[in-house]
Amino acid sequence: MKEQLNLTSEDGRSIVYEDNPEFVTVENKVINNSRWSIIHRIVIQRQADGKFFAARYSVGATESQDERPFEYNKPEFTEVEKKEVLTVVYE
């Protein structure tokens, strides 16, 4: 069974802002956007045991939208596994 991290919004923000020594950000990508928000997917690694976790969060799309990570939703970090994928590129 995949582990879920039970975090507060403050804990989630400290991870996103890379201000939490228990976790290291492995990847943080923009995956979607709406008129008012930019949606990210973040993958982190817990330093204690090396496990990886992923979550989605959104931030305001402009300076007029005052939306911080996990402002409206609790952080839902779910355990994920590292998987190598072969990619073909034409240049």
C-alpha cells in the first residue's frame, strides 16, 4: 500500500519553498493552468528513508491572484516510485 503524508498547509508550503530539511525537491513542473491559477506537480524525496512522494498544488497566475501553494486544499503527498522511461527525440 502506498504511503500518504499527512501534512498541514504550512508544512506543504515549507516543502514547496524548499525550507524543510526533511525533504528534497526532485522535480517541480507546471502541468496545467487556468485563467486564475498555475497548477504544479512536485516530487520530493524524504531524507530519512529515500522514499519519493508527489503532490499537486496551484499558485496565482498573476500578481492580482493572491494564491499560495495549498491555500485552498490540504497537501496530499502520495508515495511514488522512480521509473526510467526511454524517450526518442528527432533533431
